[in-house]
Amino acid sequence: MTPAVSTVDEVRSAVAAARAAGKRVGLVPTMGALHAGHAELVRAAARAADYVVVSVFVNPTQFGPKEDFAKYPRTLDADRQLAADAGADLVFAPTPAEVYPDGFVTFVEVTQLDQVLCGPRRPGHFRGVATVVLKLFNMVQPDVAVFGAKDAQQSIIIRRMVRDLDVPVAVQVEPTIREADGLAMSSRNRYLSADERAVAPKIYEALRATQARAAGGEVDVSRLESSLHAALAAIPGARVDYANILDAENLTPVARLDRPALAAVAVFLGTTRLIDNVILG
């Protein structure tokens, strides 16, 4: 099982020892409840660095008042074992008080990029994400940090934050890891009922169909969005939160597929909100 520490002093001491030995440091930020998708991120970090830290922190500032912070799964022992099996050297599992000490009032906002897709539907979410990720970068001081492409908007926001604030961290985004039937791996998949889980792969099927339409020559984004939304709405029990196609770099609207575009969706199955995306073009 991977060793675990819970304080900033401890993680900095461990990283300093790794650096003294000439090692390049990688970080995989997570909220725990690790699964095979996280394991792939750890393996990618191990390929990019010599010493890998996996942070496990259920970040309260990125949850809204009606979201699942209290019931979000906390499985630290299992997380440490998965991290060890995937090649991590250290698990950093701080407490909320360690991350947000008394009197904490400083937050990071990446404006504009947080005003589309999940941003308006989860007010404050990306402020919480950007703040905790910058704090983890400052705590661990990695050379490279690895994220998953499923959370595309998050990755775009973090890359912009790193660029705008001159943070000396290379941000590496790895492809979405999927179940055999195409469902994007997520810690929230465990909330799905058997019936919901049976239809959940249709989300990716709708995205793949949109890719196929684009590859077949359809360039009108409004038509692509309309067909994507209709396919998602046809999933039994589904409620479509959004189905949008935006510029893949800056998340601005596009009328035609004349550049790489992100087709991003959020769909409720029961009370569980699932997100997924593919690149068009």
C-alpha cells in the first residue's frame, strides 16, 4: 500500500527528498474513490516522472449546496492500494482544515471559461476547482500534473490558469478511460441503478454518432447540436442538462466546424449527473 501523508510539511519533505535524489515529480490530483481510470492517470504520471504523488481530497469548495459532498465516497485504504498498484510513490490526503485553514478568504477564478457548460449550472464549482488545484500545485510543487479528458472544461480551465499565472507545472491531459460498453469511468457511476447503468452507454453512443456525422461532412453546428440533443433525450429516463459544441481551445461558440471543436454533454439519469465529451475535427 502506498505511504500516505496528510500535512503540507510532510508532502513537501517527501518531495524534497525525491528532488534531492534527482527525481522528476508528478502529481495526479483526485477526489478519491479511485477506479481504473485513475489508475491510468497514475501510470501516465509514472511514465512522465520518477516520483508520483496522488492527492486524495474531497474538495468542499467545488460542491454546491444541493450537491453530493456529504455522500461522496471516501475510500482512502482502497485508494492507497490502487495507487500503489498503479505505480504511485505517495498519497497526499489532507484534511479540509489543512487545505482551508481558519480565516481562508482567497480564491482563484478563471473568468469567461467558467461561464459555459457546467459553469452556470454549478455556480462556484470552477472557482473551487481552480483554487484547490493551484493550492495543490503550491503544496506539492510538481514538474508535471496529469488530468483526464472526461473533465474537459476543467482541464481547459486549469491549463489557462497555469498559463495566465505563470505556474511552473506541465499540464498533461490523458484520454478518457471507458468501460467495455463505452461509459466513461466516473466515481459517480456507482450511484446508478441497474436500469440506469444499462442505458448509460447510450450517452457515448450519441457522441460517437455526432462524430460520425461530422466526419461524414456535416459542418453546421446547430444541426449537429440538435441531433445530439435529440439522441440524448431519447435515452430512457434521461434528462439532458446540456449538449453543446464549442471551440475546443477557448470554449467560445462556433457556427461551423472550421476548427477543432468540443462536443460536451451533461445528462441526468435519475439523480446522477454524468458528463462526457468527444473532439470533432
